[in-house]
Amino acid sequence: MNENIPAKHGVGVVGATGYTGLEVLRVLHAHAGADVRFATSEASAGGASGLPGLDLVSAEDVALDSVELVFLCLPHGKAVEWADRARGAGVKVVDLTADHRPGSGREQGWVYGMTDLAARAVAGADLVANPGCYPTGVQLSLHPLQAGGMVRKDAAVVVNAASGVTGAGRTPKRELLFAEVASDYRAYSTGNAHRHLLEMRAGLPGLPLLFQPHLLPLARGILETIYVPVAPGVDAAAVRDAWRSAYAGAATLHVTDAIPTLAETVGTDRLVLGASDNAGIPDLVTVMVSFDNLGKGAAGQAVHNMNLMLGLDPTLGLRC
Amino acid sequence: MNENIPAKHGVGVVGATGYTGLEVLRVLHAHAGADVRFATSEASAGGASGLPGLDLVSAEDVALDSVELVFLCLPHGKAVEWADRARGAGVKVVDLTADHRPGSGREQGWVYGMTDLAARAVAGADLVANPGCYPTGVQLSLHPLQAGGMVRKDAAVVVNAASGVTGAGRTPKRELLFAEVASDYRAYSTGNAHRHLLEMRAGLPGLPLLFQPHLLPLARGILETIYVPVAPGVDAAAVRDAWRSAYAGAATLHVTDAIPTLAETVGTDRLVLGASDNAGIPDLVTVMVSFDNLGKGAAGQAVHNMNLMLGLDPTLGLRC
Amino acid sequence: MNENIPAKHGVGVVGATGYTGLEVLRVLHAHAGADVRFATSEASAGGASGLPGLDLVSAEDVALDSVELVFLCLPHGKAVEWADRARGAGVKVVDLTADHRPGSGREQGWVYGMTDLAARAVAGADLVANPGCYPTGVQLSLHPLQAGGMVRKDAAVVVNAASGVTGAGRTPKRELLFAEVASDYRAYSTGNAHRHLLEMRAGLPGLPLLFQPHLLPLARGILETIYVPVAPGVDAAAVRDAWRSAYAGAATLHVTDAIPTLAETVGTDRLVLGASDNAGIPDLVTVMVSFDNLGKGAAGQAVHNMNLMLGLDPTLGLRC
Amino acid sequence: MNENIPAKHGVGVVGATGYTGLEVLRVLHAHAGADVRFATSEASAGGASGLPGLDLVSAEDVALDSVELVFLCLPHGKAVEWADRARGAGVKVVDLTADHRPGSGREQGWVYGMTDLAARAVAGADLVANPGCYPTGVQLSLHPLQAGGMVRKDAAVVVNAASGVTGAGRTPKRELLFAEVASDYRAYSTGNAHRHLLEMRAGLPGLPLLFQPHLLPLARGILETIYVPVAPGVDAAAVRDAWRSAYAGAATLHVTDAIPTLAETVGTDRLVLGASDNAGIPDLVTVMVSFDNLGKGAAGQAVHNMNLMLGLDPTLGLRC
């Protein structure tokens, strides 16, 4: 340390004992530009936060004037009150809940923080709604294709998704017990009625989506296998070209000629995109998207947004 | 034991140290109508077979006149010679390799043993080609729907499949090591070119299939999530009705109103079928098929076929 | 089925939705001598039991006169009332809770059902306290050695145990969630104060025991590695001889010259015993005991006891 | 980047496709003081190393004058020749194989790099033999206790160890396949004859050790549960005091009053030490040591040594 090192920006983490809050703390732990001033938990106040020297505190004991920005890592529905409190104190907010995302009915005044599609807006925002995990993969893969007129709208885009169990939160439930999950794999939220669909559709207007998630016997990671009805002449190579062109400067987005794997993104803030043609079925291109639901799908994107909001190097501290 | 108990039928297992051979032994261990007279292994001859009192023997030391039927559990390509040898000795054959399946070019004279669709033919056969694991789920779920005119042919049937690693065999390869598989999930055989496609298509003539398998971090089990383009008016309830009607007497096939899980079929010879409508996408019904790749997908169906070929109770010894 | 087949004995399972109750149902499902007449659950009454045609019922709706024997698979502390009710109705009881085991203070009138050490007493009993999982491995391995004067008492017998998570029950708790357990392994109940110690000591009077359990990232299975201070001249071969002599007719107990593995006992009612000398440390022999905590450690031993109490073939229905 | 940033030290990784080599690359990827100039692989030369812009090269194509230090991550037995080559070129060596460790017969001229016990010697060394994984935990936990006269020598110190499978290397073997390991747990190297024993004993002269390793169904992590015969009056609190005193400035060593878990060290370069008394057995204290076999047990300690040898901040780049 010497006097030339600029002071770090103070930030706070509200709801620091769920999987999302823990991962935000983990990313910030090694961050050269931000310093966690408080981490809250109502149930575990007084306990250890996981960061050296930082104990958990109750919300009512938080000094908001010690920070420039707060991350809200609360259960869905619980962020509204906190967002108001932070706003009133002139503190910026990155809300990792669904409470202010498109389709929530409360999105007014909030920038939707799909960072790689909205960097400029995020940089100027005080209030950012951090995207859901599944929508992150669906939108980042499909947006450039839709923008380029490469997707037909006369057939459904079928998103077959699979996620590790941390996506379901840390509240104890029988179906999340080790012995229930460890030898299982299954679809859930059947019927095309997952709560993330409104958010996905808002980013991909007019595209008919069929979204079917599955639960993997893994703690972390999302792989979305997407069957895309393509316009005549569009093939996997054209899809990869569209991504490479759209994401030329995006350090966390990687386009591969190989098959994306979960192993290469778990524990990182990366998102890997791949595509394949299908022999005999020329009108469908298979798109594969791999990322960590807690990394790029939550904490990684949240810190990416923070970096922009605080004027820091955009990918500072990220595991690219 | 008393004299009223009929003598068991003698059978042999050729290739008894791979995952398929081991599972055939496991099912036969508790079988009331069949008795394993030999189990072969070239690499481990002289070692234990896993069955009490039965050591592994080399192929050349086998006495074929001690058995009525042999199971061929060899690597693909290695069954042709053994099938000829057995046929020459008047011994029935259930071949679990791909060597005599539809599309192999050697299917003449062989009955394709998709038991629940071909029980009569199997009962009269001496030579049965046991189906592949993926085709078992695809055909058993789609055949009644195609037969009932419920599937449109103007769009691809998208089969998104996921399998445990025993499906890839027991030969040591880096990509099958524990530390490679344990935190991973990925697509493989992209491009709609899996070697099982010919077999699937033979059982579902004229249906355009897109088959995309994935590797699960599990030892056993297959779940196929199939997006079926249905004829107008066909919904999930109609799909379930078609299955229940087609499989009324089929003890190993279960139709559920719930969502099938891997957990309910792993370690059994069951296959569970489920279906779901999709809000906003009325022309696609989602079909889910769960079974154990080593159970119904291999050894279970093989013993089912044996039971029919030997005139035994069809589901004797099966874990229904 | 024909008229020569004797009627099955009616039995009931009290508490049929925990891991132990589910496993008792699984073993009884294929049992040729017992027929489950009821399975209770207060929380899930009316739901499916897992056995075909048998719905769960509330305790108050149970007709005790339909059965000869009940299995109590309740949380510890809840079996006393049910045991009294069954006794009053002249129904035999196998209690899988700790409520009537040695050290409980309520063992009077109950036979401790460590089957392989107490077959005669069990056969004549109406009330059997089924052993705990950890004590099953500790006593079955050490009892013949202590009886043969092979264990020194001037040093502690160190039992380093490891168990899958079903041993901790099915009640949702954070520390049992998949994402908490899946990458972890740790000791628990440190301090030599595990609740099973009283039970272990009752079966091995005078032996100083240090019992240290660990939690494995597995659903099922117990492996106990026991460092036994042996009398001069006693080695691993002598230990195996003592077991083989003591358990000559015990179909579920296997003594191996190799190293026991969890894989060979999970999903079975077997218990495998192995022993090893230690170069340079002649006064300690390492004993290894493998079994399924839900099999031989609970349901398997319970059904074994039932078979004896009802005069059936002792290992009928067991996965030996 | 600006001109005030000092040039990084050039280093090379020899054998970069095994688990140890991959982890060294991972740690160096984010290292502020070292720059990987080459990474070798004979089998995969020309392929990707995992580091951006760095392809794997064959040993014969390596320019040793581009580096100050090489990490040898070869199979055991293969490091001798490379060490000579590096030495001849005036390049420092951190050898992660067993080839120059105590007990190898080739330790002359090499410093044994148990960093926290030998920082000064390492700082002045050109040739460092990086410790084995198991010995790291055994020596770091026991050395301060032995030095303090807290361990009796009249009884064996029993080390019950458990390790994830990456410790067994990345060469394909049947017993390391996912389907073999995933539901198993077992002892191996029974008989007190593990190849690490010589190395352990060299660091703990005169202490009788019984070392029994087990294989966990995990990719990474070691937990050693050690039953230590303590001198009269020594208890767990005294053990923790001894560690805290010995390791006051050691950033990667953590002493906990709680029970160490694998989860808190996997993916890090930390080592966590805990201790427990045992009711009724006052002469044995249980010591628990948790660390990542690829982190503190290999790559983490290797980079720690490199930092000292190159005059950098000792824990630069480590995940403390």
C-alpha cells in the first residue's frame, strides 16, 4: 500500500447469507476498487460474514452514509423497501432480486442491467435491476441473432435449460436436500410458465419462446441448449459471426467453435457461446450457452454493473 | 428347493465385465427362471464374476451346450462372430450390441427386441437385437403418437436427451474420469449425427428427428425431453391417453400425470412417461421419458426378451 | 399364484416417509412372506406410499388387527406411545428408533436386535429394538474379537467412521442441502460424545471407545475404519479367522481378504468386513466395515428380525 | 498499465496438462509478479494451455533463457533430467514431483519447501522440492506439537486421511472413472506402506506414524483426522495455542475453534487446523486438517515458494 493508491469505493451487501449474497462478497473480497463496509443478515447478525474482520449486522444497524452503492441480495419481493431507503439516502443500488426487472411492474426508473447490451445506460444509472440467471443466457445468445434478422418468428424458439441447485436458493426444503438431488435430474416449471419468461420476452420482443428448465445434480452452473428456427441461409458459422461482431469488446463473453461445457465457466464470471448445425434439419441451429448462475448469472454481472456505475475499469475484479 | 420346482434355463453372458454385462448378471442373480452357467471375459478370465461361485472364463473355454441362450454384451462390432457361433450351436441369442440392430446392415434374420412393441415376434425368435438405450425412450414415447396420427411431420421432433456416464462404457478415457465429469454437464455428438439415429428412424419412419444428447454428472439414468409438433387439437392429456391405451398391459411402462424424475427409475427396469402442454405454444407438447440406461435401456429389456423367448412369465425377475 | 402358496403375514409401517421408512417399504415390496397392510404418515396422509395400491394413512385410521407386526420408523422419542399401543393390541414390534435401545433407559422387556449376535432371542421376542447404524458395524466387527480376547483394553479403540447423509434424516435443514454437502467432507459430533456411544458400549463392555463420525458427500453408506489395539501375536489374518468362525452361517456378513468398498454394499443388506496389518505398528490392526446405513444399518436388519420373529426363512427378501 | 509497473518475472511450467500443472497455471494466471513464458506437453504440443495466447509446446522447443524459474509438474520419476537441464541453464526449480523430496535418495542440494516451516531456506534456494499433499497436512499440524514436547512417542499417531481423486493423477484408469468413484468411498494403500510415509517421517523424526488414506467421491480436497497421543495435561486448547504461536504470521494457515470443513478450503491455498478433546479418552487429542490437495497441497505451496525464491511478497497471488 502507498499513498498513490486511490481510496476504494465503499459498498454494502444487503442479505449476505444466501448463495447470491455470499458470491457477491466472494467477488468483492479480491476487488481492487471496492471495499465492503457492511453485510447484513437478520437471522445471523453478529456472526461472521466470510470477509476477514467483517461481522454481519442487522439492517437497522447499517450506516448508509458509509457507502456509495448497495447490492440487494434479498428474497424476491423484499427489495422494494430497501431500494427506497437507499434511494432516499442518495446511495446507488444494484438489485439482484426480480423486484425491479422488466415484467415486475416496478421497472420505471430502473435500468435493466444486462451489461453487455446496455453498458452506456448502466454507466449513467443510479438504480440497476440485475438480470435473472436464465434470461442472461437467453438474451445474450439470442439478441444479436434477432437484431440481425436471423431468427424466424413462425416457430417457437425452444430453450432447454439445466441449472445447478443454488439457483433455487438456500432456504431449507425437502426437495433440495442432498439425498433427494444427488441421483436425480428432472424438468420443473413445466407448462411454459416459469417466472423468468416475462423478463426474457421483454428483451426479445415478438419472439415465441418455449422455456423448459431442468434441475441438475450440481451446486452451480447453467447450460441452455436452444433450438433456434433460423432464416433461410443462416447456419452455425453465421451465428458465431454475429456474436463475435456484437461482442467484440466484451471481456466476459467467449464464442467458441467447440462445444461449451459447464466446467469451463463454473466459478467464473464468463459466459461461453457455441452453435451447431443439424444434419437433415437445416432450419434449426442449436445454440449452447454456458455460465455460472452465481457468476455471470448473478454476482459477476452485478459487480460488472457496479464497476460501470462507479466509473471503474468495467471488468475489474471479474474472473474473465 | 423341492422336486416341484422346475429346472432353471441355462444361460450365458458373453462380455461380463462391462457395465451392461455386469447389469445383466445383476438382474439374473435373483431370477427364478434362469441360471447363469458361464460369464466370459478375456481380460479377467479366472477372476470373480460377481455371482457367487461363478468365475469368469475365456470365450474359448465356454461349453455352449450348457445353455439355451446367450447375452452378447461385447463392444460394438464384436458380436457378429459370437452370434454365428451361438447360432451354429442352436443357442438363442440376445445381442445387446448395435451389430444386428436396424441400420446395421446385418439385421436380416434378427427380430428387433423393442419388447413392448414386438412381444409376439420376440416370443418366436431365436435371434433378438436388443435396442439401444436412447432409441428405447424415443420409440416407446413417440410410436403410439405417430401411429395415432398425433404428430405433424412438417417440423422436427426435437429430442433433448441427457444420460449418465455408464452409457459411454467402461474403457478408461480421460473424459470419463471422475474429476472431469463431476462438475460438468455438456452436449456431445452435436450436428444431429449420433450413431443411434438410424435405429431411431427405422422405428419411426418419416418423422424428422433432431437428437441432441448431453452428458450428466451421474453414473446412471436417461431423461429425454422431447418437443413434439402435434396435430391440431392434440394436447398432453391426449398424449397420455394414447400411451395408456397402447401400453395397457405393459408392466414396465408407467404413465404419470406428474413430472417424471430420474430418481424413480434409476436402479429399476421401469420407464416412466409424462407430458406437458406449453402456455402460448399450442403446437408443441413436451414429452418426458425417464429410465435407467442399464435397466430398461439395456439389461432389463434384454431379460424381458429372454423371458419371452424361453416361454417364461414376461416380467419375471424385472424391477417393475 | 396358486392355493399352495401360504398367506403372507400382515405388517404395518409407522412413519413411512422418512428415509428409514421408505427403505423398509422397499425391502418389503418384493418380500415373499410379508404383506404391508398400512403405512402411516401424519403430514402426507392420503398420498402415495410408493407401494402400488397403498395410500398413506394417519395413525388414527390404522386398524392394528390387520397386522401381526409393526415397524416403527419414527423420529427418535416418538416410538414409546406407539410401542405401547401395539403391545396392547398383541402386535409384535420392531422399533427402528433409539427409544428402546441399550442406554435409552427403556430397554426393559425389549430384545436388542443385533440379529447376527442374538438370533435365538430375537426369534422368541415380541418387542425388538433395532440397532443404530453406527453400532451395527462397530459391534459386529469388534464383538468376536473381544470375545476371543484379541483386543487390549489399555488403549482406546479408535473408530473413524464416515456416513452418507441419509443417516441425518429427511427433515429439511440448511446443512443437509445439496449445495452445502456436495463438495464437503467433515467431522461432526467431535468430543467423543455421539448419541450412539452408550449403545456401542453396552455391546462391548469395558472396551474404551473413541468414536469420531464424518459426513460424506453421498446419500447412503457407512464405512468404519477402526484402529484396534490387539493382544500380542494377533494380526489381520487372525482377525479374519475369528470373524469367519463366529459368522459361519451368517448370510448377510461377508469377510473379505481385500479392502471393503462402499460400492459393494450400498443398496444391499450386506455388511463386509476386512482387516489389515500395519508395517512398523504391530500392536494396531486396522479393521474396515462397509454397509448401507439404510440397509444392514436399518431396514435390512429390521426385516431380518421380522423374519425371525414370524418364523420365516431368516434372510427372506434380503439383498445378501 | 504504466511504466512504473515492474516487469514480471518469466517462469515456465513443465508438464502443463496434469491436474497439478493445470492448477499452477491457474494460480499464475492472475499473478501480479510472474508471467508464464511457456507451458510444455509432449502429448498435446500445439494445443491450448488454458492461458490466453499461450499454446503448449514440446520440451525440446523450450527456450530456457526466457525464464528465471521452472515448475516441474511431471509424473514422479521424470523430473530428474529436467532438473539437471534447468540447473545447467542457471534457472531456478520448484519440483512438484517426489523426485527430490526427503526419502527420494536425491534430496542433496535441494531445499524441502514446506514453506511455513522453512521460509528462510526457501528464500535462499535455487532448487526446491515441493512437498507432497498428505505430508503437508501431517507435518504442518504435528511439527509444532512435536517441537513443543506435546506428543508421546510410546503410541502411534494414527492419521486417518481422505482425499479427492485428483490426487491420483489424470492418467485414465478404470478405478478413477466417474461411475466407479461416484458412489464409493474406501481405504487404499493399507498396511502402512504409502509412498508418502518416508517424507512424513523425515519431517517428524522419531514419531511412530500409522497413515491410512481413503478415496473420497470428490475431485479435490484433503481432510486428515489425526488421533494424537498427547503428553499428560495437553488438551485441544493447548494444541491450538501451539499452532497459533508457531504460525503467527502465516497468512495461508488458519487455526479454528470450530470443526474444519473441506468446503472452506477447496479452491483455495489455505490450510485450516482444528482440534478436539475426547470425553473419557484424555490421552488422545483429535486433530483435523483441511486443505486442497491441488492448492496448499501442490500449486499453492509451489507459488508460495516461487514468491520467496524471486523476492516477491510471499503470498502474492495466493488465495488465502
